[in-house]
Amino acid sequence: MIEQAQRRRRRRWPLIVGALVVVVVVAITGAVGWWFTSGAEYWARSRWQPPKEALLSSMRVHPVPGWKADISDLGLPPGSKFTTADTPWRPGPIIKTSDDRALLLATSPGAAAPQWWLTGVDVRDGRTLFRPVALNATVAAPACFVNGAAVVCIADDYHTATAWVIDGQSGELTYNGPTNVHVVTDKLRAAQFGNYLVAATKGDGLYGVGPHGETTWFVPGAGVVSHHIGDVGFEGGGREGLVTMFSLQDGRILTPEFPKGADMRSSGDFDGGFAAEFSEHQGSSFIQFFDAVGRLTNTERIDGRRVGGTTGNVTAIVQEDGFGIYGPTGDKLLNPSGDQPYGMQLIGTTLWVGDSSDANAAHFQPYDLRTGDIGKPCAFDLINGYLGTDGSVFVRSSWNKKSDDLAQAYDLTTCDKVWSIPRVVGSSGEVTRIGDTLIQLSDDGTELMSLVPPS
């Protein structure tokens, strides 16, 4: 009897082992399937952190003026106005900086022609930065650019150009005289990139601009800056294929870890780096991720047709069957359904993806980048004129000068408009952001003010 029981137990062991093997195989298969269907994205989302975001003060209630600074406060003559007059494509009248300074271009009546001025305020308290600096006396406004610690203003009549170089902190005029940099011709045309002024000639290259308005360093190439990350510029790209990364400060050429034998097509910069599409000859395109100076952050080549947009530290990659959302080192975070995005905005851990190129019928879908959950879509525009958020309400200025409002604020949860600043017919007003401060130019163009929550 004992021997028979032992034989029965021995016969059951293979069955038990077989059952355990089946259970283990099923578990492994399920785990592998989970990883490839959604587990890898879940793991990537759990490790992803949103970039630090500078929030506005509470925008739940219509803001009121804080400090105010009018033309007399800033030392401008009577009748002055902050404006670019009949040249709205020129920088200004509020010229942004990378810190808390607002540079201001103004004009006052003159005997033969208007007199132009440059002044500025500290947007934190409205304090005047320096007394107005007299520029040219012509109908056309000069163009002013930040160039490191200086401000360079250029007046151009197609034949000759004059430069004013001004200390951006003290307002001291350090140079006034001729320059070979222009604002109305295609040769050595002035352009602002990051904190520096660049003079570009298509088909020739890019030049720096020195303390006397003269051209300095030179980067040969297409003469086109496709984009920049901080003070690192990208020359070329797109149809040109070849891209040169260089310092906007001194023209120093960088050596990025781009794949050999491949041309860069599309690219997009994000907080801390950039993603770029490359195409090898007679090969399909692929995407790779880099830090801000061009070092690879991931050696993987991601199949993709092009970079479809960036925001915060995430990137959309357009692929054959839709698009994917990737983190700063190329880890896939999300696989939304639908066509390529028409703009994205990252607010906290929520990614808002636009699905319409029509700003008048904008439609944005929120995705929680922690859980992957889809939220309630909203019919507002989170791209054009976006100024920032307090975390629950966002503010946008109107990019259309014929619109009814200078600015609007929307609730990110309910999608409702919570307030607006109406535009007066013929208004010179605008609302913008410098640093963490919202500022408004009055309708008549004579006063600047901060916008703060009511006390």
C-alpha cells in the first residue's frame, strides 16, 4: 500500500511541474505583452518629471493695475507715445529681455520728423531703468535688439545704416555711427536669436555684431538660423540638410553627435535639449534625442517621419500610423490616437494637444502624463498668444490686432472664459509677459502698467 501511494505521488509530480510551467509561461507572456502594449509607457511616465514652470499670480479674478509708469514718469517729452508707428513688423514697442527688464521704444513730435527714443523699466516694480536715449529723427522707427549686455538700435534707409549701441542696464550710449548691418535689405540683415543680435546673408553665412555695430565672428553656411536653444544656434537644416551648431555669443562651432552620413530635416527644441529627424541617403527617416549642446541622450533610433512639435520637455514624433509623445531622453510616454498635433502645451503634468490648425476653431485635448488618462477637451487656443498659467487658469493675448480683446483667461477644468480685457477701436494697447509679470500698454500708448490680482 505504501509503495502504491509513493508510485501515485511520483506519477503526479510531472503533472504538477507541467502545470507550474504553464502558469509561469502564461505569466511571462502576459508580462511581456503588457510591457509592449502599455507597460513600457507606464514605466516611462512613472520616471518622467515635468520641467520647472514659472507660474503667474492667481488669475482666477480679473486682474487690476499694479504699478504704473507713463511717459512723464519715464522722462519722455510731452506728446510721446510707445509705438513702432507704421512699421509694426519692427521689434517693439515693448522689447522683451531674458530677465525682468522691459525696453521701450517711443516717439515724440518733432519739427520736421518724429524723434525716436529708447528707455526701459524693471517690470517687478515699474522702476525706470535709465533716462531716455535719443535715437534718429525720421518717420520710420528704428529696430532695437538685445545683444548680450547691450542694446543695438539700427536705422536704415536702404543705402546707409546708423547704429546706436546702449548699455542695457545704465542706458549709457557707448557708440553712435555707421554700421554695415541692415534691417531692410537681405545682406547682413539683423535678426534676434536668444540674447544676441546676428547679421545674416543667405547663401553666405552668419555674423556676430560687435560694440561699434560692426560684424565680428563668422559662421559660413546657408545664412539661415532654423532655431536656437538658449544661446546655441542652428544654421541650416530642412532642405539644406547640413546643420551647424554654434554659440550665438562668440560664433564658436560646436561638434554635435549627429549620425554620420545623414542629413537633418526637422527638429524641435525642448527644455534641456532637442529632438531631430535625420534621413540617410535612400533610407527612411529616424529621430534621435540630444542635450542642449548636441550630445546624444539615447542611442536608439526612433522610427518617425518628422518631429511634430515640442513643449516643456516632451516631443511629438509623427509616425506612419499617427504620432507618439516622448520624454526628453527618447522614452515613449504616450500613444495618442488621431492625426498629428496642431500645437501642444504642457501645463504641470497635463499635456494639451491641439487637433485643429484653425485658431478660430481651436480644440485641445488634455492627457494626464502620470496616468495616461484622457480628459475633457476644450474649445480654446493654447498656442497663439499663450502667456502663462497660475496652474488652473491660463492667460493668452490676442495675436489678431482686429480681435475684440487684448487678452483672455480660461479655466483649464471647465473650459470657460473667466475674464477678458476688451480692445478699443484703434487701440495701441497690448498685453504681454516679461519674467513672471503680466504687463499692459494702455490704449493710447502712453502708459505701461503691471497686471496683478485684486487685493
